[in-house]
Amino acid sequence: MPDTVARAQLDTVLRSGGFRMTRQRRVIYESLVQAGRHVDANDLFEQVRKRYPGISLATVYRTVAVLKAVGLVKALPLGEGHQHFEPASDTVHYHLLCTACGRVMEFNPAEVAGAVAGLVESGWHIEGVEFFVKGRCPKCTAQKNV
């Protein structure tokens, strides 16, 4: 699935998964893509409410579940007691979580790719890689002198 899906393609993907295209689903997906960062359900809810004031948090949760089911959204369980979301992507990347400010950043070190390649060479069939690093970002480290 490409990084972003045009409105017609979004409709096609939803229908192929047995779901209808609704304005709410479109606005929620577009808001997630436009966020340009990893968001949790509350962040997404706040963004969507600007465009669709009558929407509920429960609708955001249900819609994210639908978008995950059809492969348009990926949930990131980053050990914070809740999930962050990002548009599904074919691009391999990993995540850094700042434990002070909650910011989530992407990175793609060669070492992880090398480890995965080594596993494949040893006979593993890799179906996915979930890898994230927790720590303090440079800004929070500088502010707290840690």
C-alpha cells in the first residue's frame, strides 16, 4: 500500500474489505496522513474535530480499527499504555520514543537491516519487524541535564 491513498483508492480499499466509505472515515484517514507524525487516538481526535466538530472519540477508535483491518493504518504499541498510529507504508523504518516528551521519531539504521538480512540468510521467513528504542531526545536531555 502506498504512503497515501487517493480518495477513490481509499473508497476501493474500504469496499474490498467489506466497509463503506463515509465522510468520517475519509476525514480521519486524511487527518492521520496530514499529521505528518505518529499520533495517538486523542491527538487524532483533536485534529479531526477541527474539520468535523460533531465527531466522537469512540468514532475515531472504531474508524482506526477499520483502517487497520484493511491495511491502511499501522498501530505502534510503544509501551506507553496506548498505541500510536501512522499510515501504513511499504518503507521499512523503526521508531525512537522520547520518554520525557512523548515524541516519536523514525530511523532506519543499517545494523537492524543487517540483523534481519542475517536471519533471512539463516532460513527465517520474516513476516514483519517491530523494533523501537526508548530514551530521551536531544532536546529533553539538554533541558534536564541527564
